[in-house]
Amino acid sequence: MDDKKRMEELVEKLNEYSYQYYTLDNPTIADVEYDRLYDELSELEKKSGIILENSPTKRVGDVVLKGFKSVKHLGRLYSLDKCQTKEALSQWLDKLIKFCGSMPKCSLEYKFDGLTINMLYENGLLVRAATRGNGIEGEDVTEQVKTIKCVPLSIEYKGTLEVQGEGIMRLSALAEYNSKQGVTPLKNARNAVAGAIRNLDPKVTASRRLEVICYNVNYIDKVFATGSEMIDFLKQNKFKVSEQYVLYDDKQKLIDALDGIQNERDSLDFLIDGAVIKVDDTSIRERMGYTEKFPKWAVAFKFPAQETTTLLKDVVWQVSRTGKLNPLAILEPVDLAGVTVQRATLSNISEIRRKDIKIGSRVFIRRSNDVIPEITGIAEHTPQSVDVKKPEVCPACGAPVIEDGVFLKCSNVKNCAPAIISMMSHFASRDAMDIEGLSDKTLEMLYNEGKLHHFVDIYKLKAEDFVDVEGFAEKKAGNILNAIEKSKDTTLDRFIYALGIPNIGKKASKQLADEFKTIENVMKATYMELVCLEDFGEIMANGVVDYWQDEKHIEDVEELLRCGIKIAQKQVIEGALTGKKVVLTGSLPTLKRSQAKALIEENGGEVSESVSKTVNLIVAGEDAGSKLEKAKKLGIEIIDEKGLFDLIGK
């Protein structure tokens, strides 16, 4: 295929994908795939010197919907040049340094992954809001944007002003929306924003609890000396701005700071797909100017994609340690964030039905950190698409499947091999008893040889139990036995987590350990004591109480203790806060939360995450919320940071 034909093919594909995304709000391709095709077209255009009339490289955005009024922006909205490696960013910065004579101050900001909004204010009132459109004109979405509570309807500044921001939907808001019965689940937060803003019914916008994070003054009849001054102006006029706005005048420190943003990406409650670097001095910006598409004084550093699309080839069912049948998606292999992905998680049969997931369809998959990806929604069905069948019997042992709420469970869990092996694997895992070398494969072999039937049996293993097990030399068996012996010295939170109490994860295990101090107290905890713990709902509280109703579980703990497990008690430090349980809430003026926690513990206090009758003291800062209110109701002593310093004599 010659270059011109390939260009025609790419232009046709890209324009169709853009139409699906921007006009119909129904993306059928992931951003990373679109970018790859777009970059290929750009390279061919450079090589041939030809740009087709309808090439997407000739415009920033896309066509305006017929259902919306078209409006012109006072100032043009530009796209951003991008780089995807630190080497490319280094080269961009070198050009900047050469132009300026030295490294100028540059801001480092989040690159939010949402929908651009341009808001016009006249005489201090919001008179219009529009999408970016093609950068020159966009769609009038004023009534929709007015429903967004963080957007000010009036401001102090009385001149003509255009403010540019990014419409986002927080991931917590997305999860809450998708949890509602009777609503069609939204595919992802970015698509949810586009569908809400570009919807003719403003009630839809309001229902999704959007926010607009403002980062640029697009038009104003005054001059800012720096970008920082511009951000301060936005703050003064009560616009919501990003917490991430840091200035650097050192090239290497700026490049190194990207790692911190990328590492925190998965802990944020909103989507970012990179970081933006901008020259802070507006006089330098003016001298550098613009290309046809983007400013020369700014660049976007793109992070590896966390979402793409691929074909769902099959769904298999796996048995968990609790007997739940978990659906696992088998995918056509696809590269995502530098890893070849072939499998993804699915929640349960109800979610499969609700998201209309079918075998043979193209699906969106998302990957965070190093965990197995999840399917977030359907990109498109194909003629080969078929429904996922609900299993009638356990795929491992053949026992009938029973329904437990939205989940399917094996009715023979106590004798189902995968459930037993999974339970033992959880018990031995790093965050539980931390028995090094006791892998799933090893546990499976020992189970098949009749050496293990339950996690208690791990502490009864002897050297001779490994003699007939394939692949176990004396040294390897010795290493495992040493690891088992070493694991006997543990902490209460690890021990609780290892037991595998339903719905009790690492955080809840630590809460139980901090609150009740001993395993005996945990076993005797009442429903009312448990439900008073922070974030402990009825399901978790009932789960703990019900767990100890089974005599077998009590016998397991007693047997483990007889096998030599020693649960370490926290050492008591003598100090001004000895014997006091303290809760931190809100932002303190000078101390980070980690510093405040360390200070309390150094002075003999114990920091608790939840407010209950057993708490002695609350240290409250700015924006203290529900914990403070609960403390007031319980009559707990409340102090601020200064009060804490006075108490410990600092």
C-alpha cells in the first residue's frame, strides 16, 4: 500500500473514531490506540508533504453537535504538544533553555483526563459556558455547567473574562452513580463527563456530580506577569484549581518530579493521563508564541495508557477461598502500560448482565498498578457476540451452585479443593502470616499428597512430609520449614487478616487489632462495639460476629496458638499520652498526618482511625468532618495542633 492510500485509510478511520467519541459520546477505541494511528498519520504527512483536506491534524477538536447552539470563543483554545519519554521532554527543555539563555521557572501540573470547558463572565456574572469544539467555536453548554456546584455563578472581577478548565467526574462519584439500581453503568469517568456536559437535559449533568478544575485565563482585559499570578487570580475569584501546581527552575528536578506524580496516579480520586509543563513568565510565553495548533511554551508529558480495548474471547469461573465463583475474562492479548494483558476481572454475573458484557464483543479494559486489569464496559458488540452463561455446577468439584445475593457460590466449599488451597494461600501470604516459599503450586502439591487439608495443618508439617513430593530436595523443604517456624512470631492484625474473616481486609484487621488488643477480645466483640468503628458497616460487623459463631473457627485459633504462634503485644511507651487513644482529623497547620501520628506514638499515645467511646482525645485541624461531629456527640475532648504541643510540652 502506498503512502497516500494509507493516509486516506487513516484519515477515514480517525474521523470515524472522532465522530463516535465526540458526537455520539460512544467511544469504540481507546485513547492509546487513537494516538498511535494519529502519530502514524502525522509521520506520513511529514514524509510526503501532503495533508488531506479532511485530515484530523488540521484541527484541534471536532464538529459541533446539531442539537447545540454554536458559539465563538473570545480567545482561541489551543491543544498541547506532547512527549511520552523523559528523553523527549529533556530535548524540549533544552530548546527552551537555549531560547531563554537559562532554565526559566516552569509550572508542573496535572493533565486532567476529562472534557475542556470555557466559561465566559461579564460584569461578574457567568453568561456562557462552551465546550472546546474546534478551538475557535464550541457548543453552548451554559445550562449544563450551571448545575456544577463548584462553578461560581458570580465573581468579584467585573471585566470580561474567559476561564478555561477541565470538567471531571471523581472516581468515587462514578462508583456511587454506577452502584444505583436501574441506571446503565457508565464506562469510565472521562466518557461520563462528556456524556453529562454534552447532554440536552441539564438534570443528567446534575446527577453525575461533576467538577470543573480551572487552569487558564483564556481572555481578559489585563495582563498577568506570570502563570502563578493567573492561578492566584482564579483562586481569589473562587474558581476551583488543582492542588498540584509546583514551580521548578531546575531541569533535572522537574523531570524527576514526574515520577512522584506518576506514582500517586492510582491513589487519586480522578483521572489524569499525564502532567503539563508550562513556562511561568508570560513575557517569555509571548515571545515564544504559538504554532497553528499549540503554544510553544507548554508541553504535555503523557503517562503510559491505563485503558485500551480488546476482544473478549471467553469467560471462565474460578473458585475463591470463600467458595465464591469469580468470573475471569480471557482476552485477545493486547499491550497495556508496557505489559501484555490476556486476562481481566469481572465482578459477578449481575454486573456482567448490567454492563451487557458478551463473549465475542470488544471491551474496555483498565489497569492500575500491577494488579490484574478489569473490564469497565463494552466498546462494541460484533455479529459473533453471545451472552455469558451462568454456571449451574461448581467447575472444580461439580457440586450445585447456589446464589448468595449477587454472587454464585459452590455449595460444597469445605470440600472443594480450589477453595481450600486458596484459603491456605491467603493464610500464608505476605500480608498475613508471611510464609516465604509456600506458593500456590507447593500448597496444591501438598494438598494432593494428603499432607495438608486446612491452614492449621501448615504448622504440623515435618521434613518427611516433603520426601515424596515432586521437586522437593532436602534444602528446599528445610527452607520452607524454617519460614513456617519464623512466621510463628506475628502481630495481631496479621493474624486476624490471615484467618480470612469475610469482608475483613488489611485495614479492617488493623482496626480490630488497635481497638481490641487481643485475639480473645476480638472473638468476644459485640455487634454494637464493631459497628461503632469507623467505616465498619453492618455487613462487616455481622461478618465478624457470625465468624465466631462457628465453633470450628474458635478451635482453629486455639489449635494455632497450641502450635506455637505468638502474637506480639505493643510495647507501652511512658509519656504525656500514655494510655490515651487519639484520633486525627482534618489538616493541621504545620504537621503532616504521618508526623502527628509519630509524635503521638513517641509520647505513649495510640492513634486510632475511628471515633468510638474508647477514644480519649481528638486532634482536629481545618476541614475536619464527620469524625469531629461524632466526637462532639460522644463528649470526647477536642484540641487543635497547639493544644497537642502544649499537652506534650513541645
